[in-house]
Amino acid sequence: MGAFGTPAEARSGAHADGWRMLHPLGLLVALVQSIRAIISTFISLLVVFRLLMEGRSMSWGTWALIVAAVALTLAQPIIRWASTRYRLGVDSLQFRSGLFFRKNRTIGYGSIHAISSSSPVYMQPFGIVQLTVSAAGATDTDITLDAVPAALQLELERLRAQARTGEAITAGTTSTAVTQGSPSIAAAVPSTSSLVTPSPSQSSPVLPSDARPESNAPVFRASVRDITLFAVTDLGFIAAAFVVFGFVQNLQDMLPRDWVRTAERSVGDYVARGVISIVMLVLVCVIVLMVVSVVTSLLRFYGFEVWRRGDDLVVVRGLFTRRTTTIPVSRIQSIVVRQSLLRRPFHLCSVGLGLSSSVSGESEESGISAARILPVIGTSRVYDVLAAMLPEWDPREPGDATEPIHRTGRGLLRYYVTTPIVVALVAAAAVGTGVMVTISGAPSRWLFIVPLAIGAYWTACRALKSRTEGYAILPDRPDAFCSSDSSDSSEPLPHRILVTGAKGLTTFAMTTRRSRVQSITRSTTPWREPRGIEKAEMPLFVMNGISALRFTFLHRSDAETLDAWLTRPAAR
């Protein structure tokens, strides 16, 4: 039978030694990724080439260079697809790729932190997904399989659960080709749609049934209204404005000069009509950006659902490209509830998870979307939803009377705002003096306002920190000191801490655990030490979002309390 063991293995691309090729659609994925990576460079070269060759005819050498560039662009993804293999070993997922520079990577089933899949429209009829398996660490430790059967995700989840509970993984479960027609997988995954709307019966819970919620419905489903509110109150549209501006600047180089001059003249004539015209133009630009933000958010989050399946959170999202991410609850490092400046008046917030691994298969943005389990939700019901979703974490609202937040920045406002105020005044004086000496003209004399505006923003952020920074050490169950770090109980997890603060003008409340904190660093200065004022930083095992508990200024007694909680638990 040659290199393939059985006719089924031959059809699925599996060799007798267990190594499997990617689906042929993986070649299309590799080509698309390669083209996306060079498209900006190609457009820039096209503009330069057009300017250099204006009024000239192309020689055969120029055509040869173009053909060679196209051939190199196509050859790289073809080689990558043809040389990529993966195998489900006895205790690990193995991956190899490359023709001249060969790469071999292995991730043990017990080390898997997250499993993400995306299913574009052109893959869905074939039951094929793009799968990313993440271990602890940065994205360069991930294994990305561009085109594999959808059933492979649940098979990896099962193997990870077996490795976590210490069950033996028999050779028969790993040597068999994982295909849509395999009996063991067909029972769990009848079709690709099961990845879009997962059911608890698809995965065996690794913990007792009374310790984990099992539901036939998602614990959270985002409506179109929720997604629209998220888009309208998301500050990301400001970044989109700069992207659009850069695109327009590049577009000017490609369009005929007469078109560009006509457009600039039309805009100038409209602005010259008066203040009302300027306001209307700005309003139109804002509306366009909002519409773009709503459309992109719908593409990313339409059909957003969060399922609790045993020890896993399953996040499903996406309009045309359906993305499914499986996050083991035992791998969660922190829960962060954020409230931005725009969402505060509407009593809205968002919730994200701190993870010790990347959950992004294609881009950083998709990874952020996967870790954001509640894109937008009302503050009045966020903690009820979290309690149903993650009961073992027992999330507490910062205003909970049973464990009030101890505000570490109370009475220390002068320490927070002194530095930004002094720096802003010195910078404004330096800019003003420099302008008066070197530049003539009335408009230039107002440049000193720029450092003052930056200093005002910095001061506002520091003042918000002084009002919001604090902590609450949440109560443990009676046997918490002797208990392990596992979450195999229906009781709340031990050694939890709730930390509040601000990042920019966005406030947050983060719940984490002592086992997730790496160390504590306390620092001070000679002039602050006599007053007992310190800084404290406690790094976390987190690869996304807030990666440390930071207290800008706090009293020595508070620093001692945090130090004792982390390093001397018996003292509490």
C-alpha cells in the first residue's frame, strides 16, 4: 500500500507513521496570507514604478523581474504547504515544516493553554478549519495548522483533558487518522456546525458534575444592539481615523494629479463657506468612522456566544469567518472588568481574561477578541453573568460591602500629580522660550500650549489613579491554606485578590490569585522613605492585557500587607 496504510488514510493525507498533510485548502490559505503580507509593499513599488516608467515602454528585463517576483511570491506558500506535517503522538502534538530551514515543534497535551479555530466561508462547506494550539508563552510557541478537519479541535480537547486528569492515552486514540468520518469523532462532531454552536455533550467534563456548570444554552449571547453599543463606545475608531488618513495619503500618489487637485479644491471651497460648513464636515467624518466601526465590529463579533463546557470556556464569534476558541478555566490567570471613558456615562463595561498564552492564530486583534469574553455589558448585570460563567472564581463587585476596597492612593494625591505638573510647566517654558528666540510670527507663539495639554492629560490620568487604586483580599474557605491550587471543588478558588486601578482614563477591576503572581517589587526614594511612601509592582503570568498589579504610591503598611499575602500566607 506504499506510504499510506489504508485507503482512508490515503484519502485524508495520513502516512503510515501517523504524520498527516494539511488539507489542499491549506495551499489557498498560505497563498492568501503571503499576498496579504506583501500587498502594501507591492502597492508602494507600483507607485514608484509608475513614476519611473512614465512615458517609457517596459523592456524584456523589466518583465523578467516582474515574473520572477510573482514566482517567488507563489513559491514560498507552496513550499510551506507541501512540507508541513502534523501528528497526534502518544502524549503530544508534533509539527514540522520547512524545506531548507526545517522547523520541528512539540506541545504536550498537558501544556495546551488554548485551542482556537477559524472557519472562513470558503472552508465551511468542506468541514475544514484553521487551528491554532497555544502553549504558555508568546505567539512563537504556537502551532498553527492552516487547514485541518473540524473534528481535530475536539480530539485535542479530549486529549488535553485526559492529560490533565492523568488518564492514560492509548495508542489507538492517537494513531488513528482524525477525520470527519472517524467513528469516535463522528459521534461527538456530526458536522461543522457543532463548532459554531457547541453542546456540553460534545466534551466529557474533567471535573465532577456538581463542580462545573453544564448547560444546553450559552451563558452569554451578544445581541446586535450590544455589538453596536460596543462599536459606538469603542475608542478604536480614533485609530481607524489615522489609518484612513494614511490610506488617503497613499491613494493620492496613485490617482491622476488632476483628480487630486479637483478634490482638494472642492474641500477647500466647502470649508471656506464658514464655521457651520466645517462643523458639518467634521460631523460627516465622525459618522463615517462610526459606521466603519459598527461594520467591522459586526464582522468580528456577530453571533458572539460564550459556552461553559466542563472545565472549558468556548467562545464563538464572527459573521463570515466563524472563530471558535476553547479556553480551559484552569488556565485563566485573571478576570478584568474594564470601563472606558465613553462607556462610563452609559453604565457599560467589558470583560476580558488574562491568559498565560496567545490565543491568536492570525493576528493580535483576533487574539484580543478571543480573550474578551464580554465585549460590552451593563454594569448592573456583569457580575451575575460572571458568576454563572465562572462560579469557581466568585467574582466580587468592587462596591461589595462584605469585602470593601482598601484605597491605597487615598490622601496621596500630591505624590501622583506633582511630577506631571512640574514636567508640563518646564516643557511649556522651554518651548515658549525657544519659539520666541528662534521663530517669528504670532501663530508660533502659541506652541507652548501643546506641552500644557499633554501635561493636563497626564495629570488627569494620575488623579484618576489616585482615586481608583486599591485592593481587597477576598476570603478563603477554611481549608484554603492546606488546599492545592486545583479548582476541583464547587467552593470558590482560594487565595484570590481584587485589585482596582486605572490605565489612562479607563478604570478596571481585576481578580487574580496568589499562584498567578510571580513576585513583588517594592521601591521608594530617599525623600519619600521617611514618610513611609512606596511603590509596588507584582508581575503576573499573563501574556495579554494587564500583566502586573501596580500600585503607583501606597503607604508602607499596605505594601507590607501585600508582601505578607504573597510571601507569608501563614502570617495572615
